[in-house]
Amino acid sequence: MPKIKVNGREIDAPADKVLLETCLDHGIDVPHYCWHRGLSPHGNCRMCLVKLSTNPRKPEIACMTRPSEGMEVTTEGPEIDGHRKAVLEYMLVNHPLDCPICDKAGECDLQDFTFKYRDGVSRTKDPRETKGTVDLGPNVKIWGSRCIACTRCVRFCEEIAGTSELSLINRGNHSVAGVHPGVTLDNPMSLNVVDICPVGALIDKNFLYQARVWFAKKTETVCGGCSKGCNVTVTTLSGHLKRIKPRTNPAVNQFWMCDAGRLGWRWVEGPDRLKVARGSVAEAASALSAAFTQHGRGAIGIVASSAQTTESLHLLKQLADASGAVVGFVGATGPEWTSKSGWRIEADKSPNTAGIQRVFGAVPGLDAVQSAAANGQLRALVVVNGLPGAPFPEAFVTAAASVPLRIVADVQDSALAQRAQVVWPLAAWLEEDGTWFNVDGRVQRIHAALPPPGMARAATEWLGALLLELGVRAETSSTSALFAEATGLEWDRVGGAGWAPSASAQPGDAVAQPGAK
Amino acid sequence: MSHPVHTDFQPAIPKTRSFSEAVRAELEQICARYPKREAALLPALRLLEREFGMVDPPGMIHVADLLGVSPAKVFGVFSFYTHYRRPTDGQYVFQVCSTLSCAMGGSEGITDHLCHKLGIPVGGTTADGMFSVKKVECLANCDQAPTLQVNDDFVDRVTPADCDRMIAEARAAGPAFPAAKDYHPVGYRPPAQVYHLPEHAAKGKGMLLNHALEAGSDTLAHYRARGGYETARALYQSERPPEEIIDLVLQAGLRGRGGAGFPTGQKWKFLAKNDKPRYLVINADESEPGTFKDKMLIDRDPHQLLEGILVSAYALRSQTSYIYIRGEFPEGFRTLARAIDDAYAAGFLGANAFETGKRIDITVHRGAGAYICGEETGLLSSLEGGRGHPKIKPPFPAVEGLFRCPTIVNNVETICAVTHIVKHGPQWFRQWGTEKSPGTKIFSISGDVVRPGCYEIPLGMPLKDFIYDVCGGIPGGKKLKAVIPGGSSAPVLSADEVLRAENPICLDFDSLAANGSMLGSGAIIVIDETRSMVDGLWNLLRFYAHESCGQCTPCREGTGWISKIAGRFARGGATADEVDLLDEVAWGMVGRTICVLADAAALPTRSFVKKFRKEFEDAVTAPPRPKAAGHQEH
């Protein structure tokens, strides 16, 4: 592996990585726009110019330079600052001073580099070129005058999505990202272009003018839209949801997430949320006890959804074991899609089916519970859902109506909830802590980004209290304790990037680092 | 900006476009000339033009479908180039060349006259859809300034009366007027008619233009009658090692005639040795302002070029050659296509060249209006079916070029010289020129000179002798002010420098380089005492701003910025501190870009400001052309 020196410091530089990536990996800051870890390099912004011992006459771009043995690189100092100052000055010639009305403000590379490398003085006197504000598709709009023609968005659509809806159009200082007339930017992961746009040219229409990011709170969690488990960051402002963006995780979603997951949060603050409880934990426990005492094992039915956390599933398992309950699960499915680069959107539109497998050893459907309900075997039914959009089939709702005691914990109102004696409003996945196992068996933590509304609580709270009341558990426990009980794994192993234990992993096994095969 | 800018497309266009079976078959034949289908994109857009009179969204979607590329890619390519017919174009498009030599010849008056007569602004089209007026950049016809191109045809030394006559004819005839592709306006010079040439070339004292005045010189019969293709035949039928031919070219000291002046033999030696196909690409994009010599070689002696390709391809072990010709030379394209067809028919090209079993194919590929496609990697990007974006170097084309294979890109004039070197030997070639700049060069001279035109002369002649003794000096006995010696990208020389008796500046690579300029393409623009250097610089900077491909930050924004500063010096509104600012902003682009278009704009700018500083300083209070009411903003 070539050994190079960067600013006098000797480092190992893999031959298959460009200089820029190696510098960044070693914490050496080299400002850049057009290069991105997930895309092929292009070399057009010229921001990453550095000095190389191999070419003393002029600077070279670090993003397309491969290291050679003994190469000496300078990324700091007055000469390099001069290049950065100059490149920025050119970039600011026509870029509009839109910061006060631009969504990107506060997370904008152009702002950040200008603040760091320039002195705030403009030498231009001429009117600026304008390039049109254009709707590119259902979700994305471009403020063309802000576009710096870096082509990240073009390369994303070509190399990752594979749908190639974008190109640079026109020439010279009218170059701008655009679509063919009438052929819109509309693919299942289109909004990633907004994330990777270094400036505020590409804008998410759903987030337009919704929040100034420096007032917002950011919560790291995992998307509950499917079993892929993309790592995300949720932006809230004053306790309200504003935006979900992907968080980098090479082992799960790389740098991306899909549009459906990204936009799938409006229901959380929608009008259908259950906010008022009907029936207390004590009342429910008493009724359940009575049913068990009178009718014995098999008289209770338990239904949960694959949106439930591992911890909540564990509590349900304890209840099921204690009562010999008939158990069934409900999920959600939808279209799957694989991008050109192999990035996949799963058909299982729930986040913790693998968690059910892990805790219960199997994932039975609703049939057993439904027929036990219909033929009068069940005296009590406990439903803990969490999936929005009424996932229960008509037949199940009808059969459930004949069970004498119905306890329903859910996020949204439904026919099932309306006919239940006990209704406990649930926190949505964005409002609770816990863990999920994704389709690859990787366990990842979720964190509440906002508090649940009204009387809604996390399922672990309702169930913890219920099991305490029933005497199934001696005490309520923390999420981490429940996780350890449920999986036999160590909570501390599950960091911000999750953990992929092998099927036979034991507590104390080595941590699988992100990116490890 | 006078070049069309696309943000919204207009409605009232058909919903679908579909080529006939015959045209689809034609497209397939075109695709077969390239290793990747995508490379047929520029020719496919020309087919849309031909079949439907324009390139429009339904046409682009159809082509995208046929070639297996995305509509966005097609639109990105189409919108990059200026020369494709748009839905908004009239039946007759008046393209007024507006770059320096034609501006000096009165092109602005022609533009104003046309716009006034037709009642439309620059870039506009008459309501009846008959006429459009566009300002275009250098059409490589500078000795015939001002030049007008009406659709495909050149009109030399156009006058307002010529314009009125053309418009009146078209209007009077109405629908009966010949269809646009059959129409040849007043002043049109059909290819058979000879060019104005000076005595040097007519007497055969050079190498390349010896026969350019002769009727029929563009035909195969004429070429063969003077020994044409015999050098190639002998070579292909021999077992000579190709390296021997490379050595001949190296010994002859031939240097690139397109602008860079790089030793040709040395460039050929850089060609990577691996299993990939090797490409020889001929740069016929001739767009450097002031240059019009390759057009002459193509129009008047196309077979000389083809034989040069045959010989060079042998030396390079290449079986595939492309000639990239700028879009504004449709006549040149047709001439080359005819010549190539004849050469195939005669058995000189194809799978069995000269019946030796050796293969050599030549394909002509038309550009579509972009100076940056004269930059070798911009050319390759365009040839591959893309926007004319220069590529990051390294890797260099000789290692990884066209379709990522080893590629040599050479200028038309350079390749034409190769046959003569191989036929007569390096020492014969060295009878002309200097030690380090051997041979002859075709110089294009225009501007304030009595006898503008193409001249093939030995390298090394003092510049002042060339201007005054050979080309007749300056009309009206005016005094010289400045000379651009090698195309607009060459730093300007002041009269004092040019007229210097001691150690005069000579027309060879090294003398000009030693004097802070360059031989470049050999395009000489003579500027007399009545001209404003401020106005001249603004004209050239508008050119570079229009032609910047837009990829990289310093050039994309810098060329536009210095053009605007120069505009305020020319028309009023500049401040005294901006004289140095102009210099700084120009210099700030250099060394920080993907290609040297930035340098081509910056270094001349610095030379104008340095050598004519007083004119810029004076322009702050007395601009040479204050804003005139009603005059179209550029």
C-alpha cells in the first residue's frame, strides 16, 4: 500500500481510493462539492485543489488523483487557501444571495466554505445570470440560479437509481440540472438528489419553507416503512415532524433512503390518531385474569403487528407463555424494487418481522386466532398493532367481534378499536424507543423523535404495566434490560449503526463493524 | 446571451415522431460505424433535422428510444450545441458571424439591418415563420468578412443590399420559393468555384495548396492523376514496420498544425501498446477565431487528407479513423463524404485496402456548433455521443481516449503533411522552415489587410514581412496598431513589437513563444490604428463566454465575468480599479480548470490590458461605444 505524506504526516493510502477519500478518512478536511463517496468522481467543481509533489507547477484535484508511493500532498496553507478563495469567488459570481429564503441554509456547503475561506467581499457589479425555477417532478423542484452544475444529481440518477431522468442542460454559465421536457424526475428514490445537492438548488417540495434547520431538533432513528431498516435522521421543530433524511450506514442503506419511507410520516400527526384511553390497565388485567381462571389455557388470543419493537414482542411472548395463548401476527406488504446499483426496497412494509422470528421462533398469520375467535374458543383477545392504515382484513374484524373481551392497543382509530372494550392509544414508531431486526437480521435501535400525543404511550409501557398487574413480571424494566432478556444479546453492542449478530451469536461475541461482510 | 437558452419548450408540436423504415435502416448503418450505439446520437439528431425540419421533444424521445439512452441524455446533448434547428427557427436562418474579423468587417451593421428589415430582435423569428436572425461565432470565413450563413450556405462579403434581395426573393415567391435545402442565396459560392488565392500557392511553391486553384481538385480522378494514393498503396503493400513511419515523421520534426504545436511523431509514440482498438481522430472542428485553412483543405483537396489518414493509420496500427467536422461546414461534410465513398469504391478503404487484407475505415462525424469540440477531449466526448465536455487528464488520449481506447487526435493540416513526408522524406520536408519549426504552414490572415486569405509559406518568415510584403499591408495606408498572430487565443502583439527591426518576431513556434505569444493555428488578425482594443477584447471575451462548456467553476463563471467587465469598459460603467480587476479575474482562472479554454480567454486578456492599458483607462470616462438606444444587448 503506498505511503504518502499529507501536510507532513505519513499515512497509508490505499491504491484503489482517490486522494480525497483517503484524506477524509484520516480526518483531513478537504472541501469539495462534486465528489461523493457513493458516486463516480467528476472533477468539475475544482474546490478540492491541492498541491502535489508530483506536479509542482499547478494544483491538482484530489478527487481524481490516485496516490503514488512517496507522494507529498499539501492541503492547507496560504497557497491552498488562495485556490479555495478563488474557486469560491467564481462560484459566487452568479449564485443568488438567497440564503434568507433558501431551505438549505444552515446545512449548505457553499455557506460553510464561504464562511471559512472568504472575507465576505464581492467584487462583481454586473447583474447575475438567472436560470429558472422549474418543477422537475412530483417531489423535487430546482431553483436553477443556485445550481453549481456539480452533476451529483445527474450521476445519482444514472448510477444508483438507474432511471437517468436528469442531465446538465444548456452550456456555459447557463448550465443547469434539468429534465427532458415532459419526462419528470420520478423514481422510488428520487429525493436523495435533494440530500446530495451541495447547495439549495434541488429542493424537496414537502419540506419547502417548513423549518430553519438551526432551530430544529435532530433525532437519529431507523425508518419503519419496510424491513430494510434504513438509518435515518428525523428533523422536528417545536415537537412537530418536519422531515426525515437518510443517515449513512454502509451495511444497510449506504447513503440513501426511498421516497415512500422519507415521506411516510404525515399520518403520525394526522387526524386518525387515537389519543384517549378507554379502560385502565388494572381493569384489563382483572378481566384477563378472570378469563384465564375460568377457561384455562388457550382462552386468550394475542395478535401483534410486525411494527412492534423487540422489547414489546418479548412482553407479549411472556404473556403468551404464561397463558398458553393462541398467537398470530399481522403485517403489511407492498411493491419491492431494486435499483440499477442493487439498492433494494423490500416488499415487507413493516420493520420487525425478523424480530418476531427471533422472539417467537415463527411468524404465524392471523388464521389460528381468527378461527379460534370465530368458533368461540377465545374468551379474550389482545391486539397490539402499530401499523397505520387498517391492516386487519374484514373477516378478522368480524371474528374478533364475537370474542367477549377485546383489548386493542393501536395508533389509529379503526372498526376494531371502536368495538373494543379496552382501547389503549399507542405511540407510533417515531415516538418510541426500542429495537428492530431488519431483513438481514441486523438489530438497530430506534429513538423517539417526538412525544406521543394525548394518552398514547409506547407498547412496552402498556404491556409492562399489564404484566406487572397480572403478576407475570415482578417489575417494569428498561428497554435495554428487556432487549437483553428478549435476545440474549448485549445492549451495548447495538450502537448507532446497529449490529449484525450471527444466528448463533452469544453475549460477548465480537462486534460486527459496519461494512464488515 | 445570443445563443439559444432552453428552459421551457414551446407547445404546438406533434405528439409523436417516427422515422420511416428506410431512415431507421440508415440509422442502423450509422450505428454500425461506432463500437457503441450512443455515439450515433449527434448523427441521429441530424436525421431528425433532415426528416422533420427540426429537433423537438417528440423527436428526441424517439431517438432516445432507438439508441437506448434516456431522453434527458438526448436533451442534454441537444441543448449543449447551437447548430441544430429548433422548432422556433424560421425556414431561412440568417446566421451572422459576429466574431472579431467579421465584426471588423461590419457584421453589426448587417445584424442591425436584418433585424430592422424583418422587424425582429436578434434570435427572433418572423411571425410568418420564414426568417430568423442569429448572431453566431466565427464561421471560419474571415477573409470574406462580413460572412453570412443562410441555412447551409455561405454568403461572402455580404452587404445590406444582398440581404434585401434575398428577403425580397423569398417573400415574392412565397410557397413557390425553393425549399430551404435547395435554396442558394445571392453571393453563394458553390464548391466548384475557386477561392481567391495568392501567388505563392498558385505557383506550387508549397506542399499542401499546390493544386487548390485547379478545377476538379476535389475529385478522385484529379488526385490520382497527380500521383495520389500511390504513397499509401506502396506502404500498405509493403511490409514496412509501422515504427519506421513514425520515425520519419519524428525526424521531419512535424509539429501539430491545429494550435498546440506538439511534435507529431512524439505524440504518436505515446500511443499505448495493448490489445484495445486504436483510433485516429482528425480534428476538423476549425473554430479558433481567425482560422480558415482546414476548410480550404477539405473543400479543395479532400483526398489529400484521406491519403494522409491512410498513411498515418498504418503508422499507428489503427484500423478506424473518424473525421470530426464542425457542424457549420455542411458543404465540407458532403465533400468529404463523397470523397470517402469514392475511395471505398476504388478499394482504398475498407476491409481489404489496396487488396492487402488490411482494414482501414474512415467515418465523418458532424459536430453541431461548439468551439470546445476543437479541444481534443471535448471532441472525443462529442464523438462518443455526449456534450462536448473535455475530460480530466490524466489519463491522456494516447493511453485512454475515444471509448477508453488509445487514441491520437491530429489536426487536418498536420495529417495532410504526413503523406508528403513519407513520400519525399524528412530532409525534403526540412527544406522549408527552421530547425525547430520545419516545413510549411498555411496561415489564415484577415482583418485590416489588403489581401486576406490562406497562404502556405515556409515557417520562419518575419511577421512584418508577411503582412506588408506578401499580403499587401494595411488598406488606406493606415498605421498598424496590433496583430493577433495565432488565433484569438494567442496573446496580442503591439505594433512596436511587430515592426521591430532588431531580432524581428518570426512566424515560427519558438519565435512567437519567446515573444510571449504563440503560433497557434496560424490565424493572423491585423488591427489598424482606427480600432478600439477595448471593443476588440469585448468581442473576443463574448466568444469565450459563449463557448465555455460550463463544466468547471472558474471558466464557467470567470469567462462570463470578464466578458461583462470588458463590456462596461466598451460601453461605459467600468471603474478605474477594474482595469486591474480584469487582469486578476482572468489570471485567477489559469491553472485551475479542466482544459485550457480558460487560458485561451485569460492570456489574451492580460496581453490586451498590459499592452493597451491606456485605452482601458481612458474608457472609464470615454467608452469607445456608449450604449446606443435600441441596439440589441449581446
